[in-house]
Amino acid sequence: MRHVGTVAGREIRSLFVSPVAYVVLTLWAVLAGFFFLSNLIAFQTELVRMQQFGAFDMVRTVNLNDHLIMPFMGSMWIILIFAIPGVTMGLFASEKANGTQELLLTSPLTIWEIVLGKFLAGAVFVLLMTAVVAFFPGILFVYGDPELGKTLSGLLGLLLVSLTYVAVGAFASSVTSNQLIAFFLAFGVLLLFLMMPFIAELGATRGALGQEATAADLMRWLSTGSHFEQLLRGLVDTADLGYFAFVIGTFILLSKAAIESVRWR
Amino acid sequence: MSGDAPAIEASGLTKRYGEVLAVDDFTFSVGRGEVVGFLGPNGAGKTTTMRMLTGFVPPTDGTATIAGHDIFADPLAARRAVGYLPESPPLYPEMSVEGYLRYVATIKDVPRRVRREAVDRSLERCGLVEVRRRVIGALSKGFRQRVGLAQAIVHDPPVLILDEPTVGLDPIQIQEIRSLMADFAAPGEGETPRAVILSTHILPEVEAICRRVILIHQGRKVIDQPLSELIAGGQSLEEVFGRETSRDISAGAEGAMENAP
């Protein structure tokens, strides 16, 4: 396992000499600024309106965490669906396109070292993305008094969602040598994960899944959103953490199988 | 590494892709310090054989030992003992020559304290010293091929496997790569004697640097002889090659094997 860091290090350096990392990070920072500002303005307007109508009871229930930080992080979540496949599309696909896969697989590396190294590289990148997001609520701590625990648990949620998406993206990249296909495959799977509760809802109202409550429940459980929301609310539950670990582990295993299949074809 | 084991010992190597038999019961051995020309028409199974020896694909049947390490029982040690240049050099275009070689040295388990030395030595041997800080993607094809050779020898392996290293190069570059290859067979200072397998279908190349020839045709070994014996009696390698590869020895033509010289 000592070469996990070697593989990850090379990957990270490559990410930062290609424009992809900068494009994604710039876009991410700009969008974070935009969404933070728009949520801030909405928050302000709401507060002013409440005061105008003399709804002081409501004003007392309004807080920075639930009415500003939470919707802000919720918006960033949606951007992740576009951003992460852009970061992960090259993880394995470019090795295949370069022919360097042959170098990796004929070196004294284990498949685990390769796969975990790639995942670690993606993890470092999303840690950076989470840090960019963390900067904005950080401002609120200077001028206001949001709850620290809730904010941190929200950031943890965002990080876990990002890591889950990295695992999905890595898998998409492991099954093709074409980065564009890897991007859209990852995007498609993530979109499906996002739409899961709506599909379950649709099935339930139409009666198609009416009897199969378990199927609808399973879909709801599989969707990232519900688990992320718990963390955004400040509820760190092992069941939700377990969900993220489960999905990340599954997709890492799938990537490993896909890379290994080159040997057994 | 076990010192007296032959560099490469393959026994009954077989590779089947579904119905297609790419390599059929291939047995041979290569000693240290030997340079073997591995010949055969396109699609004869050269690349597949090399991929089995380097651990890229496992054989369907049979096995091989590299410097005494079985490719199944001890795959990491076997892979550590091989330097391999695939048909297209496995390069990262965005890395610098030096950074790339340092990376390869690391994943080939060259100990940290001698890594810099190993990289410097392979840069020097392949004539890459003046481009060491250049980005690989910006290099000419000849230089990229040299970087490919440099990565194959950076960990000073006892076995070197080169798959068509001169394809697509101009005559001057071919000459350069050839003299590098001849150089690799003779060990440099403090290096172990190497076994070199050179796959090619350029016959003059074989005549120039190999002392032994293995010819593979339709997945089977048809010739395994010293070059001097093969071209004794005035026939050229080209004639031998033409004669051996024009016969159909696939299923139903079993008898052909017995007539092989």
C-alpha cells in the first residue's frame, strides 16, 4: 500500500498542470460567490419584510444556519453533479488513452494501490473544493453568530457527497478510454441518484410502486439528498455516514474490478 | 534475486482469447547477457507473449519465471525484474522527462536513497541529459522513444523486453535507438548483465544486434536458433523468414512442425 501516495501525487500534479483543475476550481469559486450572495440577499430581504410586518416572533426563529448556510450549501450540491465528473473523467481514461495503463499494470503495483491512489487524488481535490465553500460561511462568523457545529456538519456532508461523487466518477472513468464518455456516464449516474426520490414519488402516486413500498423506500434510501440533508440540519447519524461509506466502497470495488478485467479479458 | 536462474524461462505459455488461440504452447528460455530477436509477422502473437511475460495479461495455460520469480506465485517480484517498452511508449505528455523517470523509478521500487542516481544514469545512457527538464509532450518522436527506453532501464532490470522499439522513426533515429539497444545488452558499470528480448519485423535490425532468433508464426514457435547457424550456408534471414511464415501451421497442419529446421 506504500505506493498509494505515489500514484495519488502524480495524479494531483497532472491535474494541476492541465487546465481542468483551474477551470473547475475557478467556476466553483465564482458560483459559490454567486450563490452565497444571492442567498444572502434573499435572507436580508426576508428579514426586512418580517420586521416591516411586525412579525417579531418569526424574526426570532430566523437564523443564519437554517436560512442562509443551508440553502447555500444545497445549491453547491447541485453544482457538484457537473463539477466532479469534470475532475474525475481523466482518472483512468487518460491512462488508457496514453498507454500508461500498460506501465502501471506491468509495474510492481497492486490494483488496490492504483485504484486507491486515484481515489485519494480525487479526495484531495474535493477537499480543496470544500475549503472554498467553507470560506463563505467563515465570513458569517466574523460578522454574525452562526452555530459552529451545524456549519461543520454541513461541510462534512458536502465533503462526503463530493467523495461519493468522486467514487462514481472514478468508476465511470475506469470503464472507458474516452474522457467525454467518462464525463457523461458519471453525470448520468449522478443525475439518476439525484432523481431517485422523484422517481419513487412518481411510482407511488401512479400506483406502479404502490404495493412495492420497499422498492420506493430503497430508492429514497439510495438517493444522496436525504442523507445530505440530515447532515445539513446538523444531525450526524451513523446511518447516514454508513450510507456514504457504502456507496463509496461499492464504486471503489467496481472500479477495481473494471481495471482488473483488463488482465482477465 | 536468485543468481543462477535463467533470466526468462517460459514453459507451455498459451493464450486464448475466446475461440482464438493467440499463443500456443510456447516454451523457451533466455539466459543472462543474451540478446534475442523475437520475430514474426504481425498478429503472430509477439505482443501477446511479451504481455504475458511482463504480467500485463496472464497466460491461459503454462507459466514463466523471470529471474527465478514465477509470474503467478510472485507476480510483484517478477514484474520488478522486467523493464518493458510497449509498442507505444507509456508516457505522460504533461510530465517533465526527469519527473516522469523519477515516478517510474518509484513505482518500480527503486529505493529512495538511490533513486536520483538511477534516474541520472538512465538519462545519461539514453542521451536525455539536455532535455531532462523538458515536458515530454513537447519532445520529438525520437526523443520520446528514448524516454520510453529510459523508463524501461531506470530500475536496472535483469530482463528487458522491447516491443518494436524502432517503428515509425526516421533512419537516423533508428540508428540511435539500435546502438542504445546494443549498449543495453552489454552491462554498464555496476549493472547486472541483462537478457534482452527485442520484438521486431525489421530483419536487418536483428542481424545487427541479436545473436539468437526466435520466430513465432500463428502463435507457435517455429525457429529457435543462434543467428549464425540460421544464416549459415549463405541464405539470408529474409529467405528464412519468408519460407517459415508462408506455411500454414494452424489447426489441421500439424505435420508442418516436424519439418521445421
